[in-house]
Amino acid sequence: MKKEGKTELSLRAKIVFFATGNFNKFSEARIILKEYGFASAMLNVKTFEVQNDNIAEIAKTSIFEAFKLCRLPLIAEDAGLFIHELKGFPGPYAAYVYKTISNPGILKLMEKVENRKATFRSAIAYYDGRGKPVCFEGETEGEIADKERWGNGKTGFGFDPIFLPEGKKKTFAEMSILEKNQLSHRARGLRKFAEWYRKQSLENRL
């Protein structure tokens, strides 16, 4: 087997492969990773749905399965919306709940509920085939809006149109990607990863 040279390894380390079928997630991630000098590529790989109450464990299992399919160092994300008054529902099952009852269903559950506080959480897992996956988490506090609120360009997705970040008057869906990337749970997790990844690259550990 031909060994990769230092140049090939260096070039590969500057590209972050994101295992996701969600182009919206990738679009947000690409902007953040570019801030740190990394190019990015989306890999639409299918992995089985992991059932777990911990989003970090879901992300780590997903990244391990994705790696087995493509054999490239890559990242994957799992996210959840935790509504305080609903005892954390939908939590890590946010994707399934969105597919079944979507935003109108959540708003129905929140009718006449005074405490509308909620937390968006994200777990970014990285794996390159060595050791165990590394995970970076981010979260954003906020509350559930009283109705779906979209921006003019409808840039949001998922639960974005019903989530108001703490101290803000716009939902994630009413914000531009750049605005959202200053506040979102995903952006915070990605920045933690990018800082770590850059440090590892500079120290030639990747």
C-alpha cells in the first residue's frame, strides 16, 4: 500500500467532511469552518437511527457508523430541543417529532403554557478511525414562540421558526445565517470543534 506523503496528509487535514443529509446544517457549518481556514464537504451517508436519551452518545455512534462507510475523517451532529415545561420533550427525539407533529404540534402542546423556556442542544462528533470519537457540545437558551415566525427568505428549518433565543426578538428562522451563527447551539459546538481541530492540525496530530 502506498503511504501518503506529508503534503497529502496536510491537505486532507484542511478539509472537514460533514456526514449529513441535511443541506441546511451543512450550509451553516461551512460558513463557520471557513472562518477557521477549513474547507468543507458534505457526505450524504445513511446510518441507522440510534435510540438514546443522550445526544452526545447518538452523535458518537452515528459518526462511528458513518466512518465505516466512507473511511474518511469526518464530523456528524445530533441536536435536540428541550422544552422545560414538557419535561425536556422532544429532546433527542426532535427529528422524529418534527417529522410526525412538526411545529404546529409543538405549538398545540404549548397552548396556554406560561413557562415557554427551552434549550437547543447540539453535539458535534469527530472521528478519524483512531481511538474513540471526540465530541463537542453547544447549547442556546431561549423560549418557544406563540406561532411560527419565518423570515422573508425562509432561511430557517426544523424548529427554527418557533425558537426565540434568549434576549432576542427574532426566531432563528427570521435571522440570516450569519446572525444565527452568532447564537446557535450548532455554531457553538462547531466553533469548539474548529478550535480543537486547528490546534491538532498545527501540532501535526492529524
